[in-house]
Amino acid sequence: MAVHCIGSPRPARDGAKFLALIPLTAATACSNGSIPAPTGSPSASAKPATTITVTMKEYSLTLSPARAPAGTVTFVVHNAGALAHALAVAGPGVSDAHTSTIPPGGQARLTVTLQAGSYELWCPIDKHKELGMDTHLQAGGNGPSSPAPSSAAATSTSTGQ
């Protein structure tokens, strides 16, 4: 099949080259113009989020892991007990971080920005802390320390299951 362009002195093979460019041109025209994100491993400066699982029951708290780097940490709190519990956290830059009440079998998430140092974690319901629902978490050791922010961020979500 010969393709001829009207008014063009070019031979038919130039027309075939033109037809070969149509899909490429259409694909380019349909793109959003953004540069694709690089693939592979994250950069060395990006810190992965830290998650610590907290299991609560009468009358103990278990942390896994028991240490955390300084930075944003999300506590995933599971109430494995028969009574309602909650989790409170206090330490350098954190003074009023806590979950809502977690029913038996329920769970909650608490995200806190930790500085290097020692943090106390406890159940603030009734006298649960005095009965043994109290532990400590060491944060830091992940490199040079940076100036502490003037306030710590804390968010909490709770779900019953």
C-alpha cells in the first residue's frame, strides 16, 4: 500500500514514518505532563514511620518493640483485657497525649512526635496505673539530635471491635 501526501514531493516511505508516529503523539497528548515518580528504594533522608504495638490487659502493658527512634511514632493499642482501658503518654515535649477509652477487644491508634529521652506510658483509667499498667519507652539513638519542636503533635483514633 502506498501512502502519498497531496502536495508533497516526499516518497511513500515518509508517509509510513508519519503513521508510525501517530500512536506516540497520541500517547504524549493524553499524558498529564507530569514527570513519573522515581522507582526503587526511598532516599536515605526519608525516615520510615515507626509503629509500636501496645497490648493492654489487667493489669499490664506490653510494648513491641520496647524502644523507638526519635520522630513520629504510632502506637497501635490493643485491649486484650476484660475491662475498658486507655493509653496515656508523657515525656520530653509530650504532656497530654492519650487515647479515648478502649472497650474490651477494641483498639486505638495514638500518633506522637517523640524526642530523644524516656517516656512513661500508662492506663489513666481509675487506679489501673497503680495496679501495674505503667511502663517506660526509651526514644532516640537514631543519629544526631536536632532542636526540639516547641510543641509535640499527638493524634488519637479509637475503634471498638
